Amino acid sequence: MKENHKWEKKLASSGFRMTTGRRAIINVLYKNVKHLSAEDIYMVLHPQFPNIGLTTVYRTLELLEQTGIAAKFEFGHGKAKYELTEEYSTKKHHHHLICRNCRTIIDYSDFMEDELTYIAKTESGLSKKYKFLIDNHIINFLGLCSKCRSK
């Protein structure tokens, strides 16, 4: 997997080694299309890597977030969810639709060109006005999915 090389380079340039546990956690995030909590990742890894504890998963996710390899999302469900950032993932830039009832999270990239044009203008204006360097954004729309609306 070519991506491993990118992950290893990023960790090394940040002063960290690629350990077996880190590689396993990154691979779970890489292979899974869902947004995963630390507990979700632990449950996937535990059968194959019984020596990797939940604390290790939390610490590794914190490190991956700190180095820009993974992104952390608080969707209002009480548990942070993670996914690899665009540079390290097969997923392209996207935003989220979040059902308040069943907690389904839908990634979408529809209308992305229009959104990114608007966001670029907004970021530029905010950066100038507040002398603030914006390096990322998160867009989440909250509501009810079609299944919950039909109930």
C-alpha cells in the first residue's frame, strides 16, 4: 500500500516512529468507510492484536490528529469519531449530514464546487478582518434522515 509510505514519512517528519499499533490503527481507518470511535477501532483490532489496549488506541488517535493524518469529529453523539484526512485517505473532500435521531452520518460531496467557492470567499474575508489564519473548516448539517422522517 503506497499510502503507508506517506503515513510513515509524516510521522517521521513529526518525530515519531511507525509502530505496529500505529500501523494497525491507520489501516483500520483506511479500510473502513464509516466514521469510527476509539472503541470501534479497538473492537476491530482486539481479536488480531490483543496486546493493543484502548488507551493505546486513544493515544494513537490523538497523535494522528496532532500530525494531521486523521481528523476528529464531534457529531453530538457523545463519542468522538475519526477518519483519515483527505491526503491519507481514498475519500475526497466531503461534508456531513447527521441525523439527530438515529445518528446516521452521511458523507456528501454534492455541490462541492459551489460550496468551496463560497467558503474560500468567506475564509478570505474572515482572515483579513480578524487577522486569523484559517487552515481548515468543517461543515455539518443536522436534521432527520429519510428513514426517521417516515416514522
